[in-house]
Amino acid sequence: MSTDYYQILGVGKDASDADIKKAFRKMAHQYHPDKKNGNEAKFKEVNEAYQVLKDSKKRQQYDSLGHAFEDGRGQGGYQQWQSQGSGFGGFSDSFDLGDIFKDLFQEAFKHRDQVISLPISFVQASLGATVELQTLKGMVKVKIPAGIQSGEAVRVVGKSAYGDGDLIIQITIKTPTRLSKKQKDLLKELDL
């Protein structure tokens, strides 16, 4: 079966090196076997196409020989340059896994919420308050609603330190000794 490396990467024959690299990174990210919906066979196919098209000498040979380039695999053509740079798992030593993993991690952290704990006083919880917090993105004003319970959370949209996720503040209430709160009732322990 003939393979069109340009078609695999979704680029035209006049694509620049930058276009080829961009298309490869996008598809390698999409099909990476470590991703939930990854496809190892497609990932290897995309890598094979990129290994040919990113190298000007190999690309020129592929462009001039067309599908005959593939047929030369067992006759020293493709096979010879493939074995020259084969590294881990048959990928070329110049295959940049760092870019793919960097993209995967950036994507994972891009929309990640940050959860922090905030102890507040009993009075702040009862009456409500505005608290200023120092975070990695600077000062953040958090409005604590009156009557908030321990264990409840306040969400501040877009203030996560992990990208454009939200800052979620878990509230714990420092209750004075012998005083407790049950839902909206205030309970005080008395000695009789």
C-alpha cells in the first residue's frame, strides 16, 4: 500500500519546514499513545512521515521518487537512512519527545483549578467578609458570604496559579471554645 506522507500530516507538497513541524506536533499530540484517546499506530505513521519530510535530503528523495521511495525500503534506500538514526522504539534520535510532552503537560495544566484552604474566624463566617489573599498571581480579593459553613468552598474564576483555571477556596471556621455551629444555629456549651 502506498503512503503519502504529505497527506498523513495534512499539508501540501509546498509546505514550509515550519508548517510541517506544526502539523506534526499537532497530530503527534492528538494521537500520542499516552493520551486517553491516543492511537499508537497512527502516532507511528505520523512520526514516520515527519522523519522523512523534516529532513530536506530525505524529502527531496521522497519528492523525486514518490511511492518508489517506499519500495526502496528493503534495497538500502529508506531502510539505510531509517537505521542510521533509529533510537528508542524505532524512532529517530532526532525525534523530539520533549516538545510532545511539553505540549501534553501544558494542556493538562492549562485549565487546572487550584484548591487552597482558608481558615476564617467565626465572626467572618457568620457575618460575611472580604479577605485578601496573596497568590502566585498577586493579591486576590475573596468575598466570603454570610453564613458559610466549614467545608464549603468559594470559587474565584480565572485566578488559579496553574493557568486559566479557577481558584477554589475551601473554608474552615475557627470556632471559639465551647461554641459551635450546626447549620444556621449557634450552639454554646454551658456548665450546669
